[in-house]
Amino acid sequence: MIVTVTLNPAVDKTCEAGRIMPGDVNRLRSVSSVAGGKGINVARILRQFRLPCAAMGFVGGYGGSFIEDAMLKLGVECHFTGIKGNTRINTNIISDDGYVTELLEPGPTVSEKELESFMKEFECCLEGGGELFVLSGSAPGGLPNDIYCTLIERCRAEKRRVFLDTSGELLREGIKARPYLIKPNKKELEYICGRKLSDREDIIYEARRLNEAGIEKVIVSLGSGGLLYVDSDKVLFEPARKVKAMNTVGCGDSVVASFAMSVSAGEDMETAIKKAAALSAANATTLDAAVIPMSTYIDIL
């Protein structure tokens, strides 16, 4: 079973508008809400492919109940930790002029007692047969920057594979525990290596340094420039599929979910990167993040 960990989940609200005018009244044409957060998106995609998965994270208030109910309806095994604070709401405004405006709330603050409860639940998932753990996204207040490092170390001690998809100090600290796979974009890779990367050779060089440090697989998302995969033996590049993009939120999570499925199935990385590029592109063709139009995915695979 694949276990997704979303420390700071959210209710993702997608809005359509004609045009957004700062400092003025803006009327929205439509509004829809879904359970969100990077690991939640991964779990949603896995269930669309009928893979068993579990979801963990901190949830509180109406938003937390909304997320847990949504996951249960999809058949996701839920191991959420309840907190006193309220789960955040992220608002994604898509306007007719092509601009996408994201308003992201910071999220709640987690207490020491709530963190202790989460760690106990995490141990239960380790003991309960979780084979691959996907750790994704930001962390709420109250958690240390090395939280992912701690979780990865526990997984490695139990010989579990870990995918890490985060940014900033969480990423910098997390890679110290040598996760099996990471998926930075170019900006995130520049942050952890401490320099500007001017071309693909620069990116490959830094990714190889991470391989040498014990991270087996590095996938660098280049946005519309495609995907770059680097391990100690090979470098693979897959161009982005040309599609009419409606909403790019969840495209990176689609890549992570696709690689999780490929690794679990024992597929070669040449197949894995092609599937990941196709799944990411298919995700972009709909307004709803991490809701994959299967016919589109199959057509562009």
C-alpha cells in the first residue's frame, strides 16, 4: 500500500472570473471546492487507478471534516490526526485573460501533543504494511523544519521507500535523511544546491551530486520544458505534452503519483517518465486539480 502524508492539507477552492482587478470589486462566475494539498492530490489520483492507498496529515474544523469525508468516499484509508486549529482554504482564481491567481492560507499551528499523536499514527502505518510513503507539501506552524527528515529516517529504519516532494528548508533538511526519490523543480533545486543553474548540464550535475549523497532518483520538473530524470546510471528527458491547459495545479502531484505507481509496479524508468509526462498533461486539461480525464491520458500516452 502507498501511504501519502500531507502535513498541511487544504480545501482547494477553484474560481472562474472574467478578469481580476486589484483594489476593485471582483465577481466570480463559478466556485467549486475539493479536498487538496499535495499528498491528498496524489491519493486522489491513485484511487482513480484503483490502487489501495492511505492518507495521513493534520485536519481540523469544517475543512478537516470536508477533506476526510472526501477521502473516505474515494476509498482512501484515512489515518488523519485531528487538531484544534482549522484546516486552511486555498483559493485558485482562473480568469479569462489566462492568468491564474492563487491565494494560499498559512494553515493552523500544531501543538506538541498533536504532533505526538501524529507520530503514533505514523508508526501504526509503518507497522500496518505501508510499503511506499509519499511525503508532500508544506508544514503547518508548530512543526520543526526537520519533520520530514525524522519521518524519512523512521521509514528507512523499516526499509520503506520514501518519495519527498516539498520545498525550502523542509526540502533542505529532508534530503539529509536520503529519501528514495525527490521531485524538485529548477528553483527548488537551485535552493538546495545554493547556486543558479544556467542549463540542463548544470541541472544534471547537481542531480548527480544528490545521487552520490544517497538519493537514488531525482526528477526535476521543468514546467513546460518537460521532465528530467537522473539516477546514478542514466539521464532521461521527456518533453511536456502539448495540450490546452485549463489549470496547472496538481501537475507536479500527478508526476509524483505516476512515478509511485510505476515504482510499485516495477516498471523501468523509461516507461515511468513517459507515463508521468502524460498524466501531468492530462491533469492540466481540466479545471479540477488531480482529476484525470482517462481518455485524454490514454490518447497522449
